[in-house]
Amino acid sequence: MGDVMGDYLDVMRDWVRLWSMGAKPYTDLQIRQAKAQQGRQKLPCGDGLYLIVESISRAANSKSFIGRIRFPYTRTGKQIEVRIGVYGKGINQYSLKEAKEEWLRLRKISKQENKDPRDIQKEEKGINSYKKSPTKTLGKVIEIFWEEKVDEWATTTADDYKNKIHNQILPVLGANTPIDAFDWENDGRTKILELKKGIEDRGAHSHADRVFMICRLIFDFAIDRGWMKDQNPARSSTHTRSKHKKENNPSLDWEELPIIFNAFEENEPNANEIVRSATKLLFLTALRVGSLVGMRFDEVDYENGLINVPAKRMKSKEDLQVPLTPEIKKVIKQMKTFNGHQEYVFYSPRGNKNEYMNPSSANTFIKRLGYKGKLTAHGIRAIFLTAGHETLGFDKNIIRIQMGHAIGDPVERSYLHAKFWKPRIKFMNAWNKALLERGLEV
């Protein structure tokens, strides 16, 4: 009972002291910004923990944590100070969170064993010192980053990030490199810019920008966790933006479609029916390749006349419904004769690890038809929007909604939840019929 009352009195004294000074426990930001002054400062951090900022004359901006406690835990006990360690993010340094955790740990053991916390520190130092965890490596940071973030991305985005991390970032920067080696003061900015320039020198400017952006996400994550100092070495600036003009995916004019549809049927590359059908369905639906190839048979809702594309395969991270036209039904029915016993519509034993057709197969097929540099699978979406608006005369916003684009500003989207389903059905039926008139066979 005496120990409990003593704890209560310690807490009350701490808060009375803060109240009398008109102060609240200092935040991590305030601690980071605290500067040395003429006299020594003692800044309260809560729970009996304090940050000591030494005077300018003694040590410029030297900061360290101490804990204050009354020991022994009796009415006659005296206030003692327990040094926790130096403030910072390096090896054997402490952030506010880490210092508080260490102080509460020491205080708990002290009360359980009725020992002076300073004696506990001496014993641990001699036997099994409690040390701050070693600096994490870049590889470990990426591993943690991936586990926490991967579910937030569309499948195709995750695949793209994974490819660039393992084939571009880690081979150059090194998985075993300590993460704080990329702090600005350790020339981290130069290392990241050299990585970007190396990719640009190969002519892959857009690729370099993408890798640079992924680095920024990883380092933002590390800074947020306190594993790096607060200035991202991959931050964007006017000097880091690629001077190379971004090229849009090549596309075709409406008048050119009969020629490529004829090439579909001649099939000189001898592509298998799964790849040919998937490419046809790209024309019929204008879905992104990554959204299409992972389609499952149970996503086809015949009763309600739609295909539900789940958010995890959408760039927008929102579900998309595609009207189930007679032409789309026919392609899916054909796939059922091939893969009806499988989960995926475009199942392929030669596909990727997910057991469906590799997303790159559609582009490979289009190139082998003789359209390299003239059309890509993603370029089909440009035909969909351009011809759907200019040739068929439909409202471009209806078409964009069907493409999964976000229409309007954030305020408008927060209030306008209309799906415009009926005009989308009308457009999709007209679009599919027009493709058949152009020569697409299903």
C-alpha cells in the first residue's frame, strides 16, 4: 500500500510541477527544435522523464535524457536522477519514445525489486547491457515497409514496386547497407541521385523517375519510424525532375482498327487463344491489363449483368463494374471451354506465379502483329476515350467513369456518388457493336 501511495504522490508532484510552470510535456518536435541557451535547461517529457539541454558554454546543443524518481520508496526517500542516454537517432542514442520506454522499464524493475535504478543499470552493463537496437539495414527497412504497405496498392502497382526494388534499388544501394548511411549528412542524397542518373544514362527516363519515387516512399517510411534523420534524400525538387519529355502510350486511329483486327484473325505470331481472347477483351472493356488478366470466373455476375473488378486490381483502389454486353459474354464463354475448371478466366500454366496470364503477354502479341511503337495494350484505352467521344458521340465523363477515372474535384466526389450506370450500359453496348463493325471477331 505504501508503494502505491508513493507512486501516486510522485505522479502528483510531477504534474503539480508542470502545472506551476504552465507547461505540458514536451513533444518530439519541441525536443528536436530545442536549442542550447546561456543556462542549462531541464525540459519535462512526462512520467518523470526530462530532457537536459546543456548550456552553450558547456556543450553546444548537447541533449540527453534523465529520469527523476524518489528512492527508497518510503516517505524518507530522496529524489535521485537516473541518466538514460543521449538524444538522437544514431547507435546508442535515444528518441523521445525510446527514452521513455527505457525509463519506464527501469522504473518498473526498480519498484518490483526495490533496487536503485542506477544499480540496475550498472548490473546490466556488467552482465547483459540493455542497448539500443543496431541500426536497421536498407533490406530490413524495405521488408517492414513492404509488409505494412503492400495491401494498400493495386496488384499491378505492387508487382511494379517489387520489380524495381529487387532489380534496380537493392542491387545498387545494397540490402546490407545501414539505413542511416543514406542520411543527408552521410552523403545519402548523392547516392540516390547517382542511382537515378545511372538509370537515365540507359535512356530509361520515366523508369528512373519511378525508381526515385519508390526510394522516396521507402525513406519517408524510415524517417517516420525514427530510423533516419528528417530530410528525405530522395525528396523531389526542380533539379531532380527528368528533363525528358514523357511519351504517351502509342495508339491507333479509329480508321486503322480494321487492319489490326484482320491481323488478329490471321494470327501470324501463332499466339494461343488465351492471349488473343484477353487482347480482344481489352478492346471490348478498355480495362488496364493488370485489372483484366487476374479476372476470376466468380467476378462475372450474370444475374445483374456485370463484371465486378475488385479494388485491389484497380489503380483507383475502388471497385469497378463493367456492363456485361453480349460480346463480352461470348469471350468469357469461350474462355470457360478452356479454363472453366480453373479459378481464373485467363489461367495459363505458363503464366506468372499467380497462375494467370502474364500481363506482358498482350503487349508481346501486339508487337508480333507488327505494331511495335504503334500500339500498346494501355494505348487501347486512348482509342476507347477518343473514338467513344468523337466518333460515337458519348459524353467523355461517362466514358472516363467507365475507365475507372476519378471525375471532379475532391469536394464534388465527396458529395456526388452517382454511378451513371444506365448511360454506361448504353455506351458499352454501342462501343462493342461498333468494334464488331470495324472487324473485331468474337
